[in-house]
Amino acid sequence: MAQKTSSKSGKKRSKKQQAIFRRRRIVVGIAAIVLISFLVFCLYSLSRGIVAVNREIHHADVYAISRKEVPSPTKEKKSGVPDCDASNVALSLTPAASSFGVGDSMDFTTDVKYDGSSKVGCLVDVSASSVVLTIKSGDDVVWKSNVCPVDTDYRLLAKGDEVKQTITWPGTRTGSECVEDQSTLPKVDRGVYSAQLSIEGHPKAKSDPVGVTIE
């Protein structure tokens, strides 16, 4: 009886074939890693793009809402409190002395007193830019307290209210521009000068003029 032979080969791979097989596995592994990395990068970029688009859409919506919430300047609500003027305040001015020497300064006490009948009172900026001390020699304006800008100081005045302050005239002549160091301005000459208090923008709101003499 003849002996049967196995259909499978019993030969082992050579070292060269094993090396080729290992290289193929390495190449396939690297290719798989590159492909996975590329897919991850694509997914990451896509997600960032979606987030950016959503952010822009949300920003546009928020901006549109904020624009609706900002009131139009023409529709701004008013407090209903009128400005103080000649109809509801009385102004008075008192110099520290009736005369002073050339080169000296003079203090004036200013008084803004509510003189109206409204329950809501009136609103006034009592800073030197609004409640203005003016010094004149005849029709010549010698000095004004509002040449240099100052911060506003709004006050609500009602029945019984008054605001007293001090404004100092350094005995100099002002120009049309602000000079921080008023000692550099020219001194006024001897003579009689008129001082008066007024509210800027309300020409009828004035105190009685007060005379002062420079000797």
C-alpha cells in the first residue's frame, strides 16, 4: 500500500522573507497611524469651524439685541426738573472787602438761592463754569471765572435751599484762553470795578452789581 504525503509544505520562511514581512507590517502600521491622525485633524478642524460659526451667529444676535436695548437719543427720558433761571433762583454776591491794593486778590462769596414755588425745584451747575463771576471796568470785561474749564457740580435746589461758595479774583486781567498760572497775567490798574454774578446760558439770572476799588 502506497504512503500518502501531506498537502501542506513543512518549509519555514527564510530570514530574508521574515525581514520583508516585518517591514511590510511597519509600513502598514505607519500608514494606519497617518490615516488616523489625518482623520482626527479633520474632525478637530471641522469642530473648530462649527464653534467659530456658532460664535459669530451668537455675537450677531447679541449685538442686534443690545442695539434694540439702547434707547434712541431722541427718546431719552427727561427728569422733569427744570433748569434754574431768573424765574426760580436769586443770585447775590458779597466781596470780602470794599477795596484792596494793586496786585492783591479779592474773595467774593456767591449765593445761589432757590426762589421758586415748584415742588420739584430746579437743577443748576454751581461750578465756576456755570455760576460766573464777571469783573468789569465800565463796559470792558476785565476778568471772568469761567475762562478755565472746571468739573461740573450739579445741585437740585428746592424751597429753602441755597448754595454759598467762594470765588477769588486774583486782581488780574483774563484773556480769551485759559492760563493755569494766573500770577503771570497782567495786573489791573487802580480804579473802581464792578463785580456781578450770573448763570451761564440764562442772561436774565444775575445778581445786583457790586463795586470794588483797587487802590
